[in-house]
Amino acid sequence: MIEIPLENLPNQVFSILLDDARFEFRINTLDNGACVVSIARDGVDLIRSVRTLPFRPLLPYGALEGDTGNFLFETSGGDYPTYTEFGLTQRLIYASAAELGEIRNGG
């Protein structure tokens, strides 16, 4: 698994190369403090403005993973992700397709 560095900014856009695919992220903070995320892979939108939840895959369907992996927010105490805690008590994690296969098969 790979930790993807995030900044303590309420709104951020970045891209990262993982498993030969370029992922583009847009993380925004709403007025109520909730974070939403949009993810594109190689220029194709996968999700748009989806609420972030702790320890839940950001790509909600395995079909969206394709040959790559998925992402989740690890948080302290199951708190909802919030930009003020990025890199402190919360982190964005990428699990490759192989790692997801092991997890799903109980390994």
C-alpha cells in the first residue's frame, strides 16, 4: 500500500502515477466541513464530488478499479476526513489490484 501525500488545504488538485495509470484528484471542502473527492484515471472521470468516508473505498464498484487499485482514507478513531487533519491523523492510501485481491481473499 502507498500513502499519497496530502496538504492541509481545504481545496486541492493533484495527479499521481500508480500502476501505469495517471490519477487526477480534486478534493474540496464543503461549507459544513465535509470533504468530497473527484477522481479521473488517464483523463476519464471515475467519480465526481463523492463524500469521503473513513476506511471505505473511494471507487465504490470493483469495475471502476479496472486493472488498477482503489483508495481509502485512514483516520484516527473513524473520524470523517477533514483537510485540517491530512498528514497528521488522516492519510489517503492506495491499494494495488494485487493487494486488494489478497484483502478480498482473506489474506
